[in-house]
Amino acid sequence: RMKRLFVPFMLVALLVTLLPVGVLAGNGLPEVPDDAVWYKLIAAQSDYVGQVAVWHDGTNIHVRYKTFPDFCLDEVHTHVATSLEGIPQKNGNPRPGHFAAKDDGLGCVPRWEHIIPFAWDGSQQLYVAAHAVVVGNGWDYEETGWGVICGKIDQFGFEGRNWAAYILFPEPLPTRPQ
């Protein structure tokens, strides 16, 4: 009798151990909705290392960071405001450590999402500071990255001396990335 129970128990145990791996592989994040707006994630001022998706679900602003296969995220900082002045700055430079949402020491994750409670009726432009520390997955690379509109760093850059950019939401990319 014990032998008959052992085999089904082991099958269930095996399936349960495989389930978290699949969830962890996708970071347990749900699919990005079709109405999300995609932007570029640029590191070191010119390296196109991934994408940032932004959307509003009626209650919250979602900011999803996604890197390309050779890169990953170690830190992610996000702030949303109704004006550029609403993003924490000093001398015109954004201060990621003072942003509303921040996660440091992530290791090397390919995706991360911040969900920020934000009442928004869609009638005004939002300013999104999407900052990340991007590392090379398995090679010597660590750079600051910012979400930008079509790579237009000069047009959507902060006024300070450090390079940093912001996103105007909802200003979409011409096509949805694959």
C-alpha cells in the first residue's frame, strides 16, 4: 500500500518543484498589456540594452524594465510626476535614491516592475524617471541606464551636468517591440 502512494506522491512533488522555476524564469510578472507604451532603455548614453513599458491600470502606474539577453538589472529606481519639477533633483540632476520606488542589489534579473499607486485620468502628460543599473550578463559591464523616448536623450534630458533622461507618458514608440 505504501509503494502505491509513494509513486503518485513523488510525481506531485516533482511537478511542484518545477512550477516555481517557470515562474521565477519570468520573474513571476504578468504579461504586459497591449495598451502599454514602450520606450528604449539606454545605458552609457548610447547602448540600447532593453526596453521600458509604462501603463496605467486605473489605479496604478506600472513601469516594467526588460533587458536584452546579454544584459540584466542590478538596481531599478522609478518616479512618476505630473511635472519635471516633481521628480527629485539636485542642481538639475535626478536623484534616483530619492525616487518613490527603488530596489537595489537585485543581482542579475532580466525584468523588474514597479507598481506605483497614482490617480490619473489620462488628461495630463506624466513625467517618468526610469533609472536602472545595467550589468553585462557574464561579462564586465556595469552602466547607468535610463528609459528614453526613441533614444532622444538630448531632447528629453534633465538640465543638470549628469546624463539622465525622462519619459513623457503616453508618448509611444512607433511600433510595439517583439
